[in-house]
Amino acid sequence: MQPTFGIAIFYLISFQGFVPTNQTLLIGQRLKREAKFRAVFRLGFVSVYLSAPMLDGFATGASFTILTVQAKYLLGLKIPRHQGYGTVVVTWINIFANIHKTNVCDLITSAICITVLVAGKEIQERYKDRLKIPLPTELVVVGGATLASHFGNLNHHYGTSVSGHIPTGFIPPQVPSFSLMPRVALDAIPLAVISFAFTVSLSEMFAKKNGYTVRPNQEMFAIGCCNIIPSFFHCFTTSAALAKTMVKDSTGCQTQVSSLISALVILLVLLFFAPFFHALQKCVLACIIIVSLRGALRKFKDVPAKWRASRNDAVVWLITMSATALISVELGLLVGISFSLICIIYKTQNPRVSLLGRAGDSDLYEDMEEYQNLVPPSRVRVFRFQAPLYYANKDTFLKTLYKAVGVTPFLEMTSRRKAEKKAKKISMTQAQANGDTNNGDVVVALVQRQLDFHTIILDCSAIPFLDSTGLVAFQGLLKEFAEIGVRVVLACCNTSLIDTLQKGQLFGKGDKDMSKMLFHTVHHAILYANIQQPDKSSEDSVL
């Protein structure tokens, strides 16, 4: 009770306002009326890190975990439920170790129920346009199995596992003890975050499937409301449940009326009808849950297509699914989010770079490795870096640029100085041999290494932003190439990028050199570079 209240407080201190509906377990189309509220901390931003491959992998791994937990009921095995990490592995080891104790009656009942349920699902999917209401297959199975178990006395004759005594009524409400709050606060915060992420991940998954949107901040407020009242009734922490949600989705529930009806039915069961389900076999409930997992488990066959479309997404799916199934559902979610972020960082650290060429007589310039019949501009290199430029990929940017143009300014300057020093030494030796006393005005033009380009154009169309480290990289780049007689100009910069460059005074004080260094298109930059091309004599000079 106390952790529940702590989690409720954690949610509610982040939000203020009124939400007219509980959107936590909403499965189908959203109500058009949206609640308006004011968020204080807006912690719902966490949901933006829940990518589609991660959500699919999480749903599949969680579904496999649920299937594993329910498998023992299909076979009628009485093995202890493992708590903690490695539930799937430990449970399957226990199942195979006790497979010889399978209850034949439960196994036959499970086979019949699964057959009926799958047949009902297939009929409903095939003729869903003709059916006015969903087929009540689950209700028929539960009713028929309860009657068969009761009148056949299956528990007495065959030792089947039944629901048994279900207590009715409510525990009297009690005000939570605020004195315990300091002891549960640290545990409540991570539980609240994991609970919220778990709920929003399920919401996003079903939102994508059924075509509606999810408001994370409102979801968080709804979860807080769902925890504040149960904290007075000795309840567990409220969160979304994958198995129950899939059952409702598979039965065709589309509005919150289904949640209201479910609540009323559960209320009636708790108050009056619980004793009537005494003879219901547990394997029947397990069959309903397992059949509802078909959609998530089918995603295994989509892995080859995911791999062909995007290896990165396929790896995220596999890692998330494996962590969720083999470690735990909570850690699987955290591993999936963390690995997705790592993949994004890796992509920005190792982006695609390219040299651009001109398409015919047009003003278009594209990657020469991707397109055929492109002509590189004469004595100009056009370089494109397809990622934001920040501290983590600054070195990658410089290395790929040096490699693409074939020149490293520092090494080039070092080479030229060594050659100049050597040439001066040779010239002085020859002058002394010839008796020439004018050794201070030696011209070392014979050792000049002429570059095959005089301008580098940085196509910034694929650079959304840069930080201070990226700005320093730009400044150093201009200075280094200027020392070897190569001009560096920018093209296709967005407004935010230009603002950053202006604040860093890349174009000089008062942006006096902006018209010489910044161009709207690559073609305009090339035209300017050709006009400013140095003459032959200046190209032959050392510096």
C-alpha cells in the first residue's frame, strides 16, 4: 500500500489539472474530446525515446515471457513461479524437468480450448466486415469449460488444477501512513518511471496498430490518478498489463465503455459471482491469454524483412526482445531504450560522407558514389557531411574530410617545410660551390607540390545543428586550409546553423566576410570559387 501511495504522489506532483477519462487501458479509437491540463515538469517526454523497433521487440519479448508463465497451466504442472531475472529460462527448465508429470485432462482441455479460440479468431478476422459484433468466443469457452469441469467433477477424478475458492468483498479503506514516506520514496521513483515507460510503450504499440495518438503527459497524469485512490485500499501499483490489454484488443474492444463494463463485471464477480468460478480450470484462462498473444508472437517471422530493410532496426528489435524475454520485462525495456540511444549516437559518430558531382548542365550536385554520370567540378571539392556536427563526431568529420579531398593540412604543411628546408640547404651548397654570396634570397619553386584543387565547399544541407566544438572545428578548418592556399566556403546552411556561426564570429567581426564564405546553393559557391581562382603564378608559390 505504501509504495503505491508513494508512486501516486510522484505522479501527481508533476501535474496539475483534471483528466475526465482514464486513458491508461484505452485500446481502440480515442474519444474526440481531449482533456486540457497544465504540466509542471512534463515528464512525459520520456516516451519520445520509445522507437517502433524497440516497442515491437519489447512486445514480443514480453509476450514470450507471458506465454512461458502460462505454459505450466496448459500442462497442469505444479511448479513454483520464479521471481526475478531469468524467468523464461528457469521456468522452461522446470517445465522440461517435470514434463512427465503432465496432467492429461488439463492437456486435452487446453488443446480443445486453443482450437476453439483460434478458430473463432480466424473466423472473426476473415468475416469481420460481415459480423456486426465480435464473436464472444472467450465467454463461450469460459462458460462451457466451467460447466464441464463442475458436472464432470474433473478436479476430483483427474486432479486438474481449478481456480478454487475466490474470496469476495473489499478490505476496509485505510489512510496511508505518511511517516513511512521517507522509507519508500527512493523505491517509488524508479518504480514510477518504469511503470510509466511500460504503460506508454504499450499505448504507443496499440496506438500504431489501431490508428490513434497518445499524449504521454496525460497518460502519466492518468496513472497518477489510478494510484492515488487504490493506495487507500491495500492495492498493488497500477500499470498497464500486456496480457489483459491483448485480450481486450483481440476481442474487439474499441472505447472506454469496455473498461467500464470490465470494471462492473469484476465488481460483480468480487461481490457475488466469484464462488461460481470455483470449478473453472486454470488452463482455460491460460489458453485465453496465450491465444491473445498471437499478434505479438507473429512478429518473429518479420525479422528477415526487418533485417533487409534496416539492420540497425533489426538489431534493436533482437536486443530488446532478447533482454525482455531472457532477463526481465522491466530491464528489457531499459535495455531497449538504452540500446536505441546508443545506436543513434553511433549513427551520428559514423555518418555518411560524400563528394558531390554535377548532373549534366543542371545546378544539381549529388553523391558521385550513388549516382552515375556525375561530373566533379574543376579544381573544386564539394564535401557533404550527413549528421549534426558536435563534440562526439568532430574528429570523424575532420578525418573523413581529409580523406575525401586527399590532403591533410598539417601533414601538407610539414611536408612543404621539410622540402623547403632541404631545398634551401641544397641551394646554399650549390651557391657556395659557385662562389655566390647571395644565399638569403633562394627561391625553392622546384619542390612545390601543386594541389589539384583550390577550394573546398562544405555542403551543410544535411547538418541540422552544431555545438561549440563543431564551431571550433569549422574555425580550425578554415585556418588550416588557408595556410596551404585552399579556400573553404559553406553552402546550403539552415538558419539555426547560420545563427550559431554568426555568434561564433566565423565570418569575422560584423559578419564582414559573410558574402565571401556563405552561399545559398552549391552551384553559386562553385561559380564564386571559379571567379576567385588564383592565377598560375600564385599557384606555383610555396605558401
